[in-house]
Amino acid sequence: MKDVLIIGAGPAGLTASIYAARAGLDAVTLEGESYGGQIINTPDIENYPGIKHISGFEFATDLYEQAKELGAEITFDKVRSIEGSFEEGFRAICEYGGPVTARTVLIATGAKNRPMGIDGEEKFKGKGISYCATCDGAFYKGKTVAVFGGGNTAVEDAIYLAGLCAKVYIIHRRDEFRADRKSVEKLLSLPNVEPVLSYVVSGLNGSDRLSSVGLRSTGGGEAKTLDIDGLFVAIGQVPATDFLGKTVETDPHGYIVAGEDCATSVKGIFAAGDVRTKAVRQLTTAASDGCTAILQIHTLVGLIF
């Protein structure tokens, strides 16, 4: 039986793998897709402390190789369900390999940005389409961009981008924003922001890079086309928690309820990174969670040695 099963090899899971290896824990990390998580889609990271510039793929690869060199066991397999308890041990049912048993479980499966689901979205990812304004906004300094969404994240993204870009459109399917009133008032006070209400993005145009978007009216208006350099999609995120069922407590949106100690509602199960309830989801906070969770697990597992 392993001391800890880490599910997910994104920044949180790989950081946890590093700390588990250095702590001498008998750990295994399972990843259902590819290591790195969402960060591999970022062309340039310039806000991670101590690293001036690095691509998301290179960052993830360095993190993966660092974990492996320290002795971390990382296996590519998808967890379908978790059963058991801290007292008896947890058992993860996997898609390809046999069950994995462990005294504790760290869920670090992350959250995926909700896609628009229109033709060309995959083609233009990283080539005009971004899902993180604070990550990629600097690449559009002095250019014209659009934000798609109407909640707090979209409005905050538009406000942030207005400080960098010459022009910011904010496209929302309703006739008013869902964000809090003060944020909307701040947004509308900015001279280089133009709301495009009662419209949705319906088409993506360009050759090597995105050059314009087609808009469809949700209120009976005419279709439009906006010439832009970049589109920031902020229509929500979807946590990767489907496999859990009712194993641990989740909030109404599916995120795992866990505090700064990363402990969930079930003793012995922890959550780290974007998959847990938290105010800020950034690369640095994911790494921080991975560290915190393993330190908590080390203490808990040490009690039963």
C-alpha cells in the first residue's frame, strides 16, 4: 500500500510529487492525459518567481523531469473512481492498470476552461485565443482584443486588458453583465472599452492567427464581425471531478471543498490546485497547494507508522 496516491500531473500534482519524493513518502502519481495541465498551452510564462521567460510546455517538462530525477513514480493512467477510507486504505480504480491502494489521496486534477465549442477553436489556441488575461495579456500590448463573457472573471479580465491594449471589446450574450455592480461601473468608465451586449461569438477567422470573430445576436439584431488581434474566453471553468461522484464534498460548481490546508471533507483525501475551492487560481498558487498538501499528508501518515 502506498503512502499517498497523487491524481494529476499538472503544476500542483508535480510539485506534490517532488515534495513527496524528498520527504521519503512512498508515492505514486497517476495522470490521465499529459503532464503539465493547462499551463502547457501558454506560449510564454513571465510571472513565475525566479524565471524571466519560459514556455508553458518547457516549464511543465522541466517540472516533470525534476520530479522523475528525484525518484517520483509517475504513471499515465486515468482514475475512474475512489473507494475506501483512511482507516482501511483507499483504492483507486483505473482505466488501464489494476487498482492502486494508498493510505492517503491527493486530488490535483485541475479545472479546464469551458470552451466555446465552435469551429477553429483548437486551431487558434495560443494563436489569438487565450483563456487567461493575466497570463497572456502582455502579448497584446497596444493591440485590439475582445473578451467573451459577462461574469466577474470576464469583467476583471477586460479591466486588466484595458490597461495594456489600445481597444477592448467585451462580448456578452445577455443585455447586461452578471458581474458585481462596482466592477461593471469601473469597466464602463474606461474610455477604450466597448461593450457588445446581446451577442455571442459564432465564428473564428484567420489563417495562421486569429484576425476577426463573427458575432451572432441573441436579441434579434444583425450579425457582426469584429477585427481583433486576440480573443480572451472567460465563460467559466469546469473542474475535473466527474470521477469522484459523491466521494468528497463539492460546491455547486463541482469544485472540491477544501481550505488552505487542502483537506477535504473525508479524512485522508486532500485537494490541491485549481480543482479545489479557492479565490485565486494561478500557477504559483497551484505549486503552493502541492507543497502544502504533502506536508499535511506527511504529518498524517507519520501518525500511523
